[in-house]
Amino acid sequence: MTRADLIGLLEARDEYVATLHEEITTLRDNISDLRDGVATLNGVIADQATKIRDLERRQDQPTPRPPREPSEDHSRTGREDSILTQNTSATTTGMRSGKVPDPPIFYNEKERDTIRFEQWYRAVKNKLLVNADHFSNDQARQTYMETRLGGTAVLELAPYLEETHPEPVTTSARLLEHLWEQYHDPMRAQKAVEAYENLQMKPGDDFMAFKNDFVRLAGECAKSRTTWKHEFHRRLTHSLQRTLMSVYVDRAITFDQYVHIGLQHDALNKRASEHQAAARKDAAALARNNTRPARRNAGNPAGNPAAPAADAMPGDTNPGRKKHTPADFDRLIAEGRCFRCKEKGHTSRDCPRKATDGYDARIRAMRARWVEEDDSTTVEPAKATRVRFEDDSETKN
């Protein structure tokens, strides 16, 4: 087995191992999705079981008296806008509110969580508020929140769900309060202030992304909007500050207008920088091509890459190359040609061109140069000698 075969086997093994790793990752993701789906189904089952119990309880109770007609002193707008009226109409008509998308699973693990806890907490509260008619009782709301937890968060919550715990979680309101106390970052405001003070645009940064970071941090730090223009300007790069100075000093221009003009200037500057970089790249490539020496070979003394080699034979698969392919060697042997000059009648060992190129030609050129440098010395070219290896039997005879 050759070295190329071994390298090919190693590359095939690496590709197979990489494929296995990708398949394992895909299977793990599928398992995680299936677990999330099972948790969601468990929540739905618990919700349906609660509804069944409520229906059975209602059937055992006596039929309630019909509601009284609303008095004339209540306005129509007040009746329609009240939460009681909305819930009653939804119940009597049998229509539910549009389902709000479920928030992602919160794991309390940095590598798995897609959003921060504060964002997840707000999404859960919005879900319980907007889709309140989807949950028949408080137990259904608590069960739903438990299904939106996973990983480390589930393990940390499990002890609080036991009745033997000193402070058990028994209601949805208590569960929300517990999760906030457990995972809310109390240093969030301080971190926002530090990030706001250290925010500074660097050359090459995206202007719009920097603006979004500034607005977010300014809002978290409760900075007055009247100071945004000044604070944003002083955090830009020096080149943008000089470009936007006339816009900055104009008090009639608001923060939003200032950002819009800055975005246009930033786009123009980026386009100019790209053109300059492309021009420098082309100039460098042209300089390298001009300083690169011309490639010459024995069959192409002019250095023209398109010119064929002088010793190329008809039907040669790689004319102009020093090395031949196995097909070229087979053709030369079949036609009785020399490997060196491609002529018939002799082999490469006895080729007449052998004396005009290669090592022997270089030796003769050096000797000729020595003779020219020293006119008083005459050096005869050494004749090539051959060493004859005789058999021991012939020597003895």
C-alpha cells in the first residue's frame, strides 16, 4: 500500500467520523425536541383532565339562576370594555382568544437558553394574560409553566413542588414569584450602567448595530431622550464625528434624524473603503506579475507558456513537461523511440543529445570558462571514462 493510499484511507476515516458526529448531534437535537413535545403534551393532558373534572362538578351542582339584565345607567362602552363582559361573551359564544406562541423552554443553562430569563418571564406572563380563557383554573396555569421549564431549572424547582418542603409552591402566582427570585439578575441595572459607560464605536463596527446597542442600554439606564443625541455623538469614531459635526450642532435636528444622516454617511464611507481596498489589491497583483521572472524551459526558450516543447512527439499527452505519463512511456517503447529526444534508432542511454544537456554540458561549460580566465594554462577536456566490471573468472584467466 502506497503513501497516497494511506492518506486516502485516513481522509475517508476522518470524513466518516465527521459524518457520525453530525448524525449524533442531530439525534440529540431530535431527542431534546421529543422531550419538549412530551412535556407539552403532559401539560395539555393535565389541562384536559382539569376541564373534565370541572364539567363533572358542574353537572352535580343545581342549575344557576339566569343573570339579571344590566341597568340602564351602565353605558354600552363600559359594558363592552370590561374584562367581565369579555370573559362572559367568550364563554357564552364558545370562542377562545387567539393562541399566543409558547415561549421557549428555559433551562438555566447558557449553552441551551436562547433568551434571557427576564424575556422568558415576560413571555410567560403575556401568555397567561392573553390566553387566560385557555386555562380552566390555577392548577392548569401552574402546570403550563412547569412544562416550559427544562434541564437544570426543572431539577432546581422539584423540591419546592413537594408538600414536605418548608415553603412549597402551590399556586401559579407563587411559582412566578419563586422563579423571579431564583433567576432574576439583581445586578442587571448595574451591568447596564457599566456597559453604557464603556460603549464606544470602533472603526469597522456596524453603525446600525451600534445604534441599537446604544438605544437599548440608554433605555435600561433610564437616560433622558434629550441627552441621546449628545451621548451618541461622543461615542462615534473620530472620522464620523468630524463628518457629522455640522449636523450635530444643529439643534433643529432630532436624534432620529441625526441617526438617519449618520447611517447614510457610514454607508458612503464603507463603499469608498471597499473601492480603495480593491484598488490596492489590484495594484499589488499587478506589481507581483511585473516583478515575477519569466519561466523558461528547454523546449520553450522564449518563455511563452503556450508554445509547445521542441521535443514533443506527435500524440504526446503532455507536451512540454519534463516527466512523462505511463501512456507516453508505453507509446515510446512500442514505437522504438528514445525517451530523451523522441527519435528512433537508439535509446536514451546512447542519445546524442545527452552530451549537449544535463550534467556533462554544465561540466564542459565550467571548464571552458576556466580556460578563458587563465590564458596561460591549457586544460584539455577530460574524456569520459568507463569502468569495466569483469568477472573473477575472466581475471584469473
